[in-house]
Amino acid sequence: MSIRTALYSEFIGTFAMVFCGTAAMAVNETTGAVAHEGVAITWGLIVMAMIYAFGDLSGAHFNPAVTLAFAVSKRFPWSKVFPYWMTQATGAIVASLAVHALLPQSEYIGATIPTIPHMSAFWLELLLSFMLMITILHISTGSKEIGPVAGVAVGSIILLEAMFAGPLTNASMNPARSLGPALVGNHWEPMWVYSTAPFAGMLLAVGAFKLFVTAPK
């Protein structure tokens, strides 16, 4: 698959994921109509749908931490990491601009702002990211990375983690997803949590997978 097609897929997939997920949060913030459970379900379903739509075209990363983890695990070429990162960040920012334009009454537009101490939020986001990536590693194969068969499993774990951790950290697990609302809505505190914990958790998952699954017997 050409890099042009892959980047198109990553942009649309990341845009759709961030737009639908944060729009659900913004609607719930302003009207209360969606409820926490609805927000979690929205995140899970849109991720599942985008994996089925674009898994064969780009691997359906939609997350800079996932891209780095696949590169470190030698399932993804390093030459494509930066283009993927830039495309994912752009998709997330454009999505947040769209949510802000459509729902200007929303103060947070889906920003990731923890309700627990920042260090606790860091460790929780690290664990959430670890669980997400270890799931991805065990159900993905070869060059497809997050292929179509992974849609239900990845969508389900994101829904699950958003259900119980959403009220605590908004269950980001994705630096691009946090960057969009932070930049558009000027909600930067504590961006350091969401720009470090997902990378740390997913790299830890890669290390665990290599040690316990792919290490020589």
C-alpha cells in the first residue's frame, strides 16, 4: 500500500475517532444527554469502525504511541514513523477545531483533564496504555499491525477502559487525542501526563511481549 493511501487512512481514522469521541464528551458536558456510559460506548464503537474501515490500508494506528511501539517491535518501518505522527496529530487537531466550531458552548471540547492527582493519572494512563498495547500485540500479525480482525477486541478494550477510567483521567492512551483539545481549547495542564504515559505504557508492553512471548526458549 502506498504511503499516500496510508496517510490518508491515518488522517481520516484519527479525525473520525477524535471527532466522535470528543463530540460525545462535549454534548454530555453541555446537555447531559449522552451520559458517561454513552461516551465510553462512542469511543469503543468509533475505534472499532475505523479499524474495519482502514486496517488493511494503514494498519489503523490512529495513535503516535502505537506507531512507535510497532516500530520498536520491528513490525513497522522507522521511515514512516514521523509521517504517521504528523498525520495523526493533524487529524486530531482538525477534529477538535470541528467540535469547537459545532459546539462553541463547550468549554472543554473533550479535553483530557484528570480528576485525580497528576502522578496518579500518569500511572493510570500508563497501565491503560499497557493493557491496550498488549492486547494489540497479541491479536495483530505481520505487516497488518492492527488489522480488521482486531476491530472488536481493540474497540472493546477501549470501551472497557473508558468506562471505568474515564471519570478519572478521561482514558486517553493517545497523545494525539489529547493534543487536539489541548491546542484548540487551551487546556494544557497536565499535558505532560498524556504525552508521556501512553508511550511508556506501550513500550513496556512491547518489552513484556518480547520477553515472555517471542524470547528464545
